[in-house]
Amino acid sequence: LLIDLLYLFLAFLLALVATTAVRTSEDPLVQARQENVPLRDEGLTDDITLTDSLPRTVIVEYEAPESSLPSIGVSTFQAVISLTQVTTGTNRVPVEVMTTASRVHILGAVPDEVDVNVAAIISKTVPVTVRVEDADTLSTAYEVSGEASANPAEVVISGPEPSINEVVTVGTTISVENATSTVREERPLLAVDEAGGRLAEVGIDPEEVDSIKRSAQSPVS
């Protein structure tokens, strides 16, 4: 009886192999590539940030029955990089590709790894500078007096540590064009580097200050 069962099992396996072979010959497996699959990142913690942009898409290489190729597209795949374990500096992170499509076998992604540059987010308090503009437009009967000031006089800046270290000044401007009395305006603040370029990735709190300039307090005798 045991030998009979063994023969039956072997016959079943042979029939299964034969059926699979016939099916494969009628609908062979082929290798293909799907371009422009969106790459999504996940798991980045709040105390760090990316300092460079990541690739927006990847190419997915896969194997599938020839008959299924027309139904396979960008939405068939999900490409993800996990940032849960990254630390400050450069991290090489693998690209993971998934699919819910049946009989589609993922061969890999191009690129299969991504360099992720990460920096710590830091904060510090800095003074506000106010630059006076258009003083040459004042009437000859008036003179600019005193230093321009801001309220508050200090603000908190935050952002990627390399960018915070590049900040030379946080300030604004105030115009005294044709002024005949104290000028007071609410002005936006900018964080700038040594070359005078704006550091857009640096956050400023508050983003605006009251700029005050006593521009025409004393008539010229």
C-alpha cells in the first residue's frame, strides 16, 4: 500500500510539472523594466533632516508572464527607502521594491541603493540687525539720528546644523525715503551667509520684527 501511495504521489508530481511546462511554453516568463516608479522615503525622525534631494524615481527590473506585460505599469510597484536607522552624515540606504501583482517577480531596482545625507536640526538665539536704506533722499532740513533697532532684538534660528553654522547675520532693512519723523515698520527677516546669499532652509522665529529708525528727529541748523 505504501508503494502504491508513493507511485500515486510521483504521478501527481509528474503531471504537475508537465502542466507547468505546457503553461510556461504557452505563456513564457520574460524580463522587463518599468521606468519612472516613484521613490518614497519614510521613517525620518524630527531631530534630523535631509541636506540633499533624493532621486524622485527608480527603474524596476522584474520578471513576469509575457501575457501580463500590457497590464503592468508604474502603479504596479512601490519603491521605498527606510530612513529609520540613518544617522548624521552620509548613509547608503537600499531601495526596497514591492508589488501586489500575482506572478510578478522583482529582480531589483536601478539604483538599488541611495546615498542619503543627513544633518542634525539645531537652534540658537542670534541678534537682529537693521540696515537703513534711502538716507540720501532725506530733505536737507533733516538728518538721520541714532541707530536703527528691532523689536525683538533677538530671534531664534533653527535648521540643519551646516546651514546654521553658515549664518552670518539675521536682519532686515528699513527705508527712510522722504521721512520727516520716526519710521516704524513691521519687516520680514532674512538669514544670510558670508556672501550675502539667503539661507532659505533656516527657520526664523519670529519671522518678522518691528524695525524702528529715528530718521528725522533733529532739523539741521
